Amino acid sequence: MGETARDALRVDDYHAHAPSPSSHVTLAEFAASPWASPPWLARVLAAAWGCIWGSFVNVVIHRVPRDVSVVRPGSQCPACGSPLRAIDNIPVISWLLLRGRARCCGARISPRYVVVELLGGLLGLAIFDVVVGALPGDTTIAHAAAIFLADFALAMALLAAAFIDAEHMYLPDAVTIGGTIFGVATPGLRAMSWFDALFGAGIGFLGVWLPFIVGYKALRGRVGMGLGDAKLVMLAGAWFGWPGVVFAVFAGAVQATLAAGIVLLARGKIEEPESVRTDREVLVRAADAGDEEARQALEADPLGTAPAEGIMAARLPFGPFLCVAILEWMLAGAWIQERWEF
Ligand SMILES: [Zn+2]
């Protein structure tokens, strides 16, 4: 086996193997080749790759809720808008060297930037280690790379969605619907059938929409979850079938309850995110001044009225907890299913 891999990868022999030898090399052959040493190099690369994309996720978190292109202009200082030089835009390192301040204007740069970059790196490393590491040795490098890239893309989308929902209490359709379409298009990367993916997506959406949106509204006059949450659970089903749906909803709810308990103990109350309140205040002022569009926007939005007093009316974004649960299932789902035959 080791000899074959060495032969296949030697540059002299490259043309002797038809038609494209690299895509036929398996993980086992690659691991035995000189390309795979030192063994930690691939891990470092996966983590660095993750930090770089984490840096892009920061741009998405900042710009998508403000309706600004994520591509142009290039990276800017979030405080004064000056373009960032490449040297000041190195993930994690620049933030540490500049001690969390912008070089241009000296403004404090939120630690969120470095946290998101580190989470990107951690997710890159985890997907490489756990998901790719669990693939059978006869998996081709090309197939393993496709699995890594797809899971990594989902992880970055969920990372962005979690922070956007935590701050603004909405989940972008680009993530929830776009992610669902991507999941339904790629079941082969997760050894699933098309049916599993479509059935999972359907169960995911209806399983949240019917009880928590239609049913809750009929009983209590307000929705128990947002439509964005239903679309996010639909994504979980498209990627991981019905077991992914069950896990996302239950693990998400358990973790949200724990977090709510911790916030209550620490602060005595759960406040809605600041930008949700300020966005509403802007709309209310516009509506009071006679702006008809603002008035309709307030009426249509479940966040259009200030939350009632009391813990049962507290507004806690559920999306971040769903995102965490979906990532947990991506990394540990196979292990959980094996253990509990679920
Ligand atoms: Zn600045």
C-alpha cells in the first residue's frame, strides 16, 4: 500500500498514471506518503484556513444586517471605515499585536472579532480531525476534500448566523434557505439518500412551524419561535436527516434553557438584544411621525412591540443554540447514534 502511494505521488511518475492520479489517491495511501509529514502540518493548515474564513465571517456578521455587500469594499475599520492594510488584517495576530485597538483611529475593536476568528480555526481543525479523520482509508482524497469543504462551509454559515441572530434576532435566508438547498444537493457527501435529505428538511420545517408558530399563536396570541428558527431546523434535516432535526431541537432547547438560567442567576432578568430595541425605537419614532411603511413594518414584526414583563415573555434568540446543536451533531452525531442506536 505504502509503495503504491509513494509511486502515485512521485512527480516523475505523474504522467504515467492516467487520467488524473491525484483524485484516485486514497486517504490511506496519502497518509503513507511523504506528503503527509510532518503529521501536524495538515492540522495547522486546517486551523489557519479556519481562522482566515473566520475573519471573513466577521465581515458577514457586521455587513449583512446592514445590507452592505460582503465583497466590496475590502476590509474596513468597523469604527471609522478606513480601509485596513493587509498587515493589520491577519486573523487573531493583528488583534493581539494592536492590543484590540484600530491602528487608524485607536478605537477599541470588539473581542468578538478575535473570538469569531478563533472559532473559525477551531471548527476547521475539528472538522478535519473528527469528520475527515473518521473516513475509511479507501476514501479518495477528492471525496474527503469535498466532505471537508461542504461541512466547513456549513460551519462558517452557522457561525455567522449565530452571531447575527444573537445581536439582531433574525436569521438570514441566505443561510437558512441557501444552506437547505446546499444540503439537499449534497446527501452523497454524508452517505445519505435524496429521500433522507428531503424528508428531513420537510420534517424539520413542519415540526417547528406547526406547533411553535401556528399552534402557539392560536393558543397564546404570539409566536413561540420565529420563522427563521423553522427554516434553520429545515436546514438541519436537509443535512442530517430526521435524527439531526430531533437532536437540533432538543439539544438546542436544553442548552438555551441552561443559558437562560445562567443569565437569570447572574443578572436577575433576560433583556432583549440592544440592537433589537434600538431598531424598534427608530421604527416607532418614524411611525409616530406619520411614516406608513414604518407602521406596517412594526405591525408585521413579532419584535415590533416591547416584550411584556416577566420571565415567560422574555425574548431569547433561539437561533444561536440551534446553530451550536447542529454543529455538535455534525461533529458527534455518528458517535451519538452508535451509542444510543438513535
Ligand atoms: Zn478606524
